[in-house]
Amino acid sequence: MKGRFKKWMRPALFTAAGALAGLGYYFLVGCSTGTCIITSNPFTSMAYMGVIGWLLSGIVGTGCEDKCNM
């Protein structure tokens, strides 16, 4: 059970951090006219940045522990 929790901890944290970054981007930069697709709504901004965070969690890894084919 601990291995499964540890496996999903990094993507969950990156997704939450991305969503918070999206919310911050919406409030700090945003879109004043409302015509911007991503930044006109806080939910779409959070979803977009959350997906970006989730994708980054797969790129940023711990490296090779004991088996490395490189």
C-alpha cells in the first residue's frame, strides 16, 4: 500500500501546484476582455496548468535507483 501511495504522491503534488499556479496566473495576469480561452475563466486556467504540472511530474524523475539501461 505504501508503494502505491508513494507512486501517486509526486503527480498529485505537481498537479496541485500547477492548479495553484494557474489560479495565481488568472488573478495576477488574467484576461481583461474575456476573449482569452485559457485565462478568461479561473477553472480553465487551473485545469490547463494542472495538466501541465501532471505532465511535468513524469519528466522530473528521481533517476536510476538500481536498474538503469542508459
